[in-house]
Amino acid sequence: MVRPSCARGQRSALGSYRRGAHSARGSAAERAATRGGAAGLGVLFTLETNVGPGNAVGRLVPGGGPGGATLRAWTLMTALDEIRGHEDPANGRRWQDVDWKRNFGGENWADRRRKAVAYEDRDPAVLVVGAAQAGLMVAARLSMLGVDTLAIDREARLGDSWRRRYHALTLHNETRVNHFPYMPFPRSWPVFIPKDMLANWFEIYAEAMELNVWTGTELRSADWDEAAKRWTVTLERADGTRRTMRPRHLVFCNGVSTVPKWPDLPGLADFRGTVRHSGQHGSGLEWKGRRALVLGTGTSGHDVAQDLAVSGAAEVSIVQNGPTLVVSLKEAQAPYALYDEEISFEDCDLIATASPYPIYARAHRQITAKNAEADRALLQGLERRGFELTSGPDGTGWQIMYQNRGGGYYFDAGCSQMIVDGKVGLIRFADIERFCAEGVRMKDGTVRPADLIVLATGYSGQKEAVRPILGDAIVDRIGPVWGFDEEGELQGMWRPTGQPGLWFLAGGLAQCRIFSKVLALQIKARELDLV
């Protein structure tokens, strides 16, 4: 089968696929490609395994011979696509359920959905904790594979975790990269999606995909029964009632940014104004005419500072404690240049995840260097103001920073230029002696007054979010979650953890789309006793 993806021109350090002569041999689609600076031939092909069909991405590079005509294999990535006999109905196969026919006097579709969601006479095989992008995507993947799945969310409405975030929030990567599985966003949507638009999509998606979701529901406890290979979980509904269930799998989708970090800052308890975490920030309009300090120079810190400044705050300063990677919003899209709205994003997902870590890191070093050159004027302006910059670990840029630590960078949506222009002040944390009743006392003896202090100081990881529920014994058995292991794979994400039946899925929308499939197939394989 010739896969029709990526035949149009796409240029990126992560990959350059151009229109031109390409041939099919057997099931292989071949096209010229450049990856991590190495030119060669990219090959997409299908394959068969003992359990089902798969896809593969190979890269061939010149390996000798006259004029370098001989090609040798450089990289190969294979991925299971489906489990034979349990195929995804979205792949051109509609359900053939005779019970959905007209049944006068009997149950109709709405009756069946109410019964499915109620779980009055059964327990789910999988309980998904958290029903934002990660939870909804993996619930959809599992449901399509016929795995009985219930997703729960503590919020009253799907999407409220996004609606409650600061008023001006908009996604910082483009819509074309962020599609949900099975249901791409409408082509009329803007390039960057506002938070409330995305939140509303969660509700649309859950309804259209017939997902079983309980909102206003919290997981209160979870205990693993080693003999039965099941969890015993206690759920608390919005009305205070409790339900005990016995799922075989728990999938935590509670986000990378889950538990706010509240640093112990000397003198902060003496401050007479308002102290908030950036996760609690709403609209800057309520602080019009007043003075604010924002601690932290990641994305949230910059966005909150900009919101306060443009909303009429009398004075806004941002406090920097360490170097920050800054890249313009335009240049930040470079890793996604492979994606195109005329190309199957499923195929682009395959290509984007096909690089071993050394090649992946090399590609991101190239991207980061090009970004810095394109943004030279902005970055030089920031340095003149005393802003400390970094290019990430070993110059690999923002994406690897995110995958290692979940932050530490900013896509400039305007705040960097405001810092350059002096519209947002800059304070080095090292110059602060302590906080005081009026604001902050500097080491030179001056006081910088403030009415509001916003702590844009990040979040603890997922393990700490689940510790109060699972307890120390289970959490300490899980192993590392997030950050790269020695093979360049994210630790503890969408793969087995040290605790049987316990899984994690988190990340940006593209990550969740790609790896929700990987996770769902692993769970389905276990349900079939293939693993």
C-alpha cells in the first residue's frame, strides 16, 4: 500500500519532504528526506506481525559505492497499527451492531447511552482519571477498541480546567498540529485556539465519540489487589455519594502541570497584599491602577505579566531567578513544519516520532540555532535589559526542555518586547533581600512596592499529584515519570510503570494524540492476554 502522506514540500530540521519522483516497491512509499541534517531517502511502509498490521518509517543514507549511489539503512521505527480481529472501526469500518436498528417499543440509542454511562450493573475495565485532552483521547482510543472505559473529572463541566485558567490564554502552537484523534478541528478554526474554544470542544468531542464520562467526580482511594490483578477504587460524586469499582487498569491523565509549587520565600508571609499562584490568575482588569510583581519567567509568568500590563496595572515587574529560553511565536512552530493540513496527520505523527534520541536532539539543536538567528534582534534587546537567556540543554531548545522538566521557556506573544521597551520591569531574584509588608526589599536597601504578587513558579509532577490517593508504597514503586531515560524515551509515560495496572498519559495535544494510541493498544493487548 502506498501511503499518500507528505508528498508536498515540507522543510524542517526534523524532516524535509518534497514533491517529486517517488516510487512504490511492494508496500513502500519512498521520497527524498533530510533528517537531523542528513540527506537521504525516507521510506514509509506497512508490515505484518503475529498480532496485527503495523507501520514503519525507515531512513536510507548514502553508504558508499560510485558517487555514493549505494544506500544503507540509517534508522528504522516500527509501530503496531491494530490488533488483528480487534480493528479500530474508525479505519473505514463502521459498527455493524444489529441492536442499533429501529426497535419500536424497545431501547433506542439514547436509552443505551444512558445505561452505558450509569455503570449501574458493571464496572469498567479501565478508569481514566482526568478528562481533559489526555483523558478524552485515551478514552476514545480504548472505546474504539471495545474496552469498557470510564473517564472521571473533578470539574463540574468538561473543559473547566481550561476555562478557569487566565482570561487571555490561547494555545501557543498551531491548530494544524493539535487535532484530536477521529475528529479534527473544523477547518474554519483560528490558527491559535483560545482556551474557552478548546474547552467547549472537549464537550463536543465526548458527546460525539460516545465517551462514558462522570464529571464532578473525584478518586478518593485506590488499592491494588495483586491476587485478582484489579484495583479497588472509591469514587465520590458531586452529590457526595460514593461508589466502589474494581477496574483492571488506572490511567492517570491529570496533567504535567497539576500541583502548584509554592516556594518558601523569606518574608512572604509578611506581605500585606495579595499572593496568588499563576494557576489562580484570572483577568488583569481587576488590578487596573495597581502594582504587581510576577515571579517566574516561563510561559505563565510572561503571559500574566503581559495581561496585567495591557489591562492597565500601574506598574508590572517580572522577577527572573534563572535563565529562560525565549523564542518568537512564529519561530516556535518550526518543529511542526512537517505537518500540513493537506497531509494525513496520522502519517506525519509517524514521521515525527521516528527519530532516535541522538538524531532528535541534533535536529532540535539545528532548529534552536536557526530560531536564535531569526530572533536575534529580540534576544539582543532582552540581554541589554539584563534578561538571562538559555538555548536549553546542550542547545537543544524548548521542546526537549519541556520533555525534561515541563517548562523553562517562553513563546513570545508580546511580553518580551514589552520587557525590551521597559513596559514590563525586570528584577533579578538574586538582587532581592527578602519580601516585606510593602513588597520586596532589595539588597541595596530600596523597597519595590506591590499590591499583588503572582507566583509563576511551576508545578510538581504527576507522581506527587497521585501520592495522596495511592500512598507512598505504590508511588515509590512506580519509578520515574517524565524526563528522558538512558534510551531517550520519556519515563513512565504511555508505557508500563513499576506498578501493574497503572499508567500515565500527559503532554501537549499532539503528544496525547500520538501516544494515546500506543497506550490503548498496550491495554487492549493485556485485556486479550497477549502480554
